[in-house]
Amino acid sequence: MYVIALAIVGALALVSGDLSAMLRLTLVLEMDERLAVTWHSVVILGLVGAMWAWALWQGLRGPLAGPPVEVDRDTARLRIALYVAAASWLVYPLVTSWSWWMSLLDSAVMLAVVWLYHPVLTRGLKHADHMRSFGVVAYGSIAVSEVLDWVGLPVGDLLLLVGGLAALIWTVLLLRAQRNDSRWQTSTVMYGIASLVLMFISSLLDRLLETVGNVPGTATTIAGAVTLIWLTRSAHDLVNPRLEPTAPPSPPPLAAQP
């Protein structure tokens, strides 16, 4: 239904010269008088809408068909936390004014994800404790910076730098752990890598796409959709069976010397 609505409003935008409906459907923005309707802007918004449609489908379809394994309590809790984190990415575009308490809530959700990943990965990850520490520092620093800003105290650049670096290291370690764990599919890991890359280059892409299509914030929105896919697929894949590595066959005994 979303794809059909996207196609209809795209055609109407080209015919009527009004982007308002398409902006609301893809970027959840009100029409800006400075935005001119061109085929570039319609195509770019169409790509954003297609990405959101794909993200919604990836989330709503559930795990792939096949006999799921019975998960333990730690894995079940992690799945719930991942689904909650993914759902929050659907709420962000609807928020017109971002406030400090929303950042705290987002940090709390991601801290729960960080903490709940630990027991699930401990059995197969050598440095699981270090990974959890980086995650706590990353999202804890975001929470601290928001509180400092709310009470009117300066937020040091060092705090933001440490938090950003810790978030990068945690994400890289998590992607490496997923790649080495048979439960997560290769495509899920690739979505995670794409999400990480887009988060770094989204500002540059936003300026580039705004120059081409005169529409702001498109790359950032696409990055959010890719992150949503990674979170939901990470939760879906946890019902896949985990294949334990098999020991290499022992060499045949040497023949007795005469």
C-alpha cells in the first residue's frame, strides 16, 4: 500500500507541481516554498520512499521461513530490545522538535541493546567484555552530554569525541561478531556495514543531493532506514540455529616401523 501511495503522489507531484504530499510521505516534512518540483526531486524522494518501504517490509515479514530454534532467555530479551530500538527509528521522523528526554530515552534503549548482546555473544566472542565497555561508554556519554546541555553546563568536545569513537569501535566489533556467528546472515552484516558508512557520509550526501534535487535531509533519512533494517534483521536472525565449529579430523596414526 505504501508503494502504491508513493507512486500516486509522485505522479501527482509532476503533474500538479506540488511536492507537499510526497514530502509528508517520505521525509515527514511540510512543503517549503523554496522547493521547486523537478524530476530530480521526485526521483530522489521516490528513492527515499522506496527505501522506507523496503525497511518496513524487512521488519514486518519476520524471520525467514524455516524451522526456528528455541531461543534461551538471554536471546529472547535481546530480540525484544532490538525490536524496540528498531521501532524507535520509525518514530524519529515524526518528531518535529527533538528534546533532551528523547535523547535520554534513545540512549537507554541502546544501552539495553549493548548490555543484552553481552551474554548472547560471550560464548563465541573472545573480547565480549571489551565490546560491552565500549558500548556503555558510547551511549552513556550521549546521555551525559544531553543532561549537561539541559542543565546549562558546557558539553566538552572531549566527551563527544570519546563517545563517538567508542560508538564506532562498538559497532565495528559487533559487526565482526555477527560475521563470525552462523546465526546472522551475510546480508544482515552488510546492512550493518552500510548503516555505519552512511552515518559518516550522510551530511556530505545531504548537501550533494540537496544541490541536485533541492530536497534536504534525504541521505540522513536513508541512513535511518538502513539502520532500521539492520536492527530488525539482527533480531530476526537470532532464531536461526547456531552451528558450532567442528574440530578438524585427527591425522591417521603412523604405521609401525618394521
